[in-house]
Amino acid sequence: MQAKVTSTKNRDPFELVYYEGCIDKEDAFTRERYLKTGMGKRYLKNRLKRFLSLTG
């Protein structure tokens, strides 16, 4: 697969480690906005830390 985003094209290939599905675009935008806040980043960090400790 060819990288299309300039800011990340030199850092591929990527490995998907976390995924969330949303019902519609509005839900996705709201969730993304939350995850980019301080509390959202903390939530993801803790979630991934727990997940990665279980798989490692």
C-alpha cells in the first residue's frame, strides 16, 4: 500500500494496535475531539498500557 499522507509517509508500515467503531461521522468526530484532549490522551494511554501488558 502506498502512503498518501505527507506527514506520515516516511514512517510506514504501521501496525494497528487500537480501533474504535462509531455509528456515524458525527459520533466519530466527537470521539476524536475527546481523544485529543488531555483526559482523552490519558484514557488511551491507560487503555493501551493495560492491553499491551496482557499481550506481552
